[in-house]
Amino acid sequence: MSLEAVMQNDELLDAVRQAWDGSAEHARALSAVIRSLAVLGRSSVHIEKR
């Protein structure tokens, strides 16, 4: 996934804006949550590509 694609995804950016308090500590916590959800997306992306 490119940075450009992420930056063009208004829904994702709005969610980050609403959830993030602006601190580095909170950024690390949100990043951990997002990365933990990647496992869910891999299986559905794999199925859609078939």
C-alpha cells in the first residue's frame, strides 16, 4: 500500500484524526492496533484477488 493511497483515503484519515490525541505515545498505540488488524485484511484481500 502506497503512502499516496493512504493519504487519499478520507475515511481512514478522518478515523485517525478522531482517535489520535497527537502524542507520540498514542501514535504508537494506534499503530499497534492497526497492525494487529492486518491479519484480518490479508485473508479477505487474498480471497478477492482469486
